Amino acid sequence: MQDARMQPRTLSLKLGEAPRIEPPRGSEAAIVQPPPLPFWAAFPDSFQQPLCNDAAGMSAEEILAELVEIASRERVSDLQIQSSRVVYANKAGSTAPILRWGILEEKTVLRMAEILYASRRLALGALQESNENPNALRDAIAADGRKLDFASEGDGSEPLGLGRFRVQVHLSNKGIGITIRVLGNKIAILDQLGLPPDVVESLRQKVTKTQGIGLIVGPTGSGKTTTLAALLDWVRQTYNKHIVTVEDPIEYCYEDTVEDARRPAPALVTQQEVGHHVRSFHQGLVDALRKKPDIILVGEIRDAETLRTALEAAETGHFILSTLHTRGAGKTLGRMRQMFNLEQARGILQQFSDVGSFIMSQGLMPDVNGRYTLCCEYFAIQEIEDRNAIRKYVEGAFQDVEERLNKPYNRKWNAELKALLNARRITPEVYEQFYQVTGLENK
């Protein structure tokens, strides 16, 4: 074993400073400056400039207005605002500090949270506390388990402009904090997400069937909501259907018209938000069945009860769309199996093998230009062998599912990742970071 004393030591850093490595003790080698970490290329130099004179004494409204403008201009996906800390931004999968406003006081962060809370979306009839209540935010946090999730939307005026955001206000050892997901003002076009064309065509064919269940899975921040919204918006503009969504919170609002508002959309979209319109995903799903829907979007399957009801709804002539925080088709089936005891799991996977339509796992990763690129794994459940592989998964035969992914109509994660590397769209470091071990590497 190498002597720990011979290991390089990282020196203490000032905020925003690149790391310097001290050589091993006894070495006469000069201190070297390693290449900049790859993610810094995604962020402008202005993020690393220290507190500006014109930023001193800025109000919460002014800071929030600048944050919204920066997030839009620099394509920032998330903002992290905490008391007694500088603001952090996430872009292309990396997080970096913004030093312009220095360390924020708790009263400033609290005021920013109040502004966002006062601008939460109310257009869909959400129940509303009086904005005149100065303790509305504190009361809501206390009532919601010490955190509060909501969608916020600007009306064109400062500080939020026309921005749309998914917000969580939370507490930590630093005090009050805010996590802001920056949403697009328009729903993306399905063809422009970066999915392979044959996968897009398969999704379109499957979502218009009279029954089935399709799952889009991936970790937080992998673009699942964006893909679902684009898919449903395509249906809205193309088919005469009734779409019911149960979301937490509602992130994208679907228009009632098409062709520049010249005529009503072929499809009706009824959107409901957990906590405002329904108590839970499960209750929203049960209630949706009484609305004569063709397609039901359940924002997330979080428990066994919701999964069981979703499968029953698919069996009775509805197409269900939902998400899970899993990676890959195999792990998604594994998550379903873990929700139940062995005997129950056999029945659940039998149901899913009968009505399952697809599992698409997706992820966003930084490309060589410091932007996001999309990678996906796609399991189109269409042949009897696909359904048999799902039935056998409950007994631990995960290899069958992995091998079905090699079929021409499916896409396998590691193969898609390798294609991105070979096309020089991602770096070898990103490839190694996102490579997924399946257990079949030595087969």
C-alpha cells in the first residue's frame, strides 16, 4: 500500500479559486496548476467575479430580477439560494457559485421566497391564502412538513418577468433555502428533444393506442417532464382525445387552441395539481377515471397503491403515462418488484407484461460545448418474448430483459452512450461518468 504521506494534498481554497496540488513531502517538484475542471467551460467568467460595488445593498427584488435574467441568458437549469451563502447555479450537469451578490442574508432569502410564493400559479383555480397575510409562507411551510413545493410564474413585470419556475422552499442548518428549477416558457417540440427519430415515431404510435402504460424514467433533472409535455402536446394538436394530468406541481400549461389560436385544439387537456386540486397522485388517478379520459398522466408513481391503480386503469381501456426515479428498464422492473412481497410482485409484473407499452430511460449530460445532450434507453414492449422477459424478472432473470434491449427496435443505454462518444459529442470523462454497469459486461 502506498504511504499516505506520499499522497498529494489539496490546499485550502478561496471561493471560486481553481484547486492547486501540493507535491508529496520530500519532493522538489514545483507546485503545478492542473487544467481547469471541465465544467467551468459551461459557465461565463462573470460567475467568478467577486462582489461588485453596484451589487452592494441591492434589494431581494433586484437580486431576483438579475438571477432570472442570468438564468435565461446562460441557460441555467437550476438555482440554489441559501441563507449565509452565495448563490449557486447548475448548468450542463455542473454546479458553480455566482459571486456577484456575495453572501446573502437570511432576510433577503426569505423575501425572495415570499416573492416567488406570491407569484405561484393560480390560473388553474388553486386554493389561495390571502396575499395580505404576512405569515402565509411560514404557515404553508409549517403545514407541509418543513418544506414547500409549488410552481411560480411571472406576469411580465419585474422581478420574475415572464419566467416560469418550479420552486422548493426548505430549511437547513443554514436557515431558509430555495431551489429553483428554471422552466421553458414554451413546450418543446418532440422532434427537437434529441431523441432518435425511430424512438420518437414509436412513442407516437404507442401513446395513441386505446390502452397501455408507458413509463419515462431517470434521475431528477433528466428531462422526464419535458419529454412527457412534448409528447402530450403532440397528441393535443393531433388527435381528438381527453387528456387528464395529475402533477406535483403543474409545470407546463397546455394551450386550448392551435394554429396561432385560430381554432380549438383537437384534444381537451384537464390539469390537476397535487395539494391544490387533489390530495395525492393516487386520489387524482382514481378521480381521473371518472372524467372519461383517453390518456392519463400521473406525474410520478411513488407507491404500490398508485402503481396497482395505474395498471388497473390501463387494463380497463386507458393509456397511462408516468415516471419513476430509476435508471434503465431492468432497474425499473426491479423497483416495481420491491414495492410488493414476492407473491404480489408476480401478479404485478404479470399485469405489466400484459399492458406495458414501453419503458424509456433518459438522461441529460454535458456535451463538448458545455450544453446538454440527451441519451436514452428504449424498451418497446411489443413481442411475446419481451412480455415473457418481464414475467420472469420477478424470479431474478434480469438478463432476459437486458438481452431483449439488443433487438433492432430497442435502444440500449451503453450503446447509445458509446455512439455519442464516437461522434465526439461527449468527452471520455462524461462517458465514464454515465456508463451503467448491467451485470452482463462479462457475458
